[in-house]
Amino acid sequence: MLTALDHVQLAVPAGSEEALRAYYAGALGMTEIAKPPSLAVRGGCWFRAGDVQLHLGVDPGFRPARKAHPGLRVTGIEAFAERLRAHGAEVVWDEDLPGHRRFFSRDPVGNRLEFLEPAG
């Protein structure tokens, strides 16, 4: 029986970890969590925010996905968008999801991310 989503993994290029740490920990406010030693040798890094885990795994043939993305729920979406802009990220608002406010952005290596908050 399926009980929960454990984590989402995004592919990243080798050598991008420091820029990604600055973005995911600094701009997004996530906490980096330790990778098991057997996996740490592969590169990449893992992050957590609440019950959400995001794993960034090195892919030698990396190309950012154009459509696929995780949807990350936030509170105070306007302030969150301004926080990302202050860190140099582009914010593209989208009005197509009824009952939510949302925008899209990209991490430093081009991975697409959705940020959303229930309207109300």
C-alpha cells in the first residue's frame, strides 16, 4: 500500500553543489540534510523543509527538464516571490490554477520549480 511521497529528486550537473546550496538553503530557506556516505560520494545534496525532502542528484548528461517540476507549497507567497527576486531569480506568475496563487521560477542550473499557496 502506498502511504506517502518520500522525496522528489532533481537532476543537476556535476560541480554545481555550492550554487545549489546557496539557492535551496539561502534563497528558499530549506535545511540541508546529510546524505548517507555511500551516496555522498556520487555528489549532489539533499534538502528538507517540513515534511518535504528534495534530493539533487548529479547526472553526467544533465539537461534541465522544460516541463517537469515539483510544486512547493508556501505561505506568504508575495513575500516569498520577493525573496527569490532579491536572490536574483526570475519569478513568472501564473493564474491558471483555480483556488491558488502560484508562480514558476528556476534554480541556478535551470530546473523548473512551482511555488503555490491556496487562495483565501
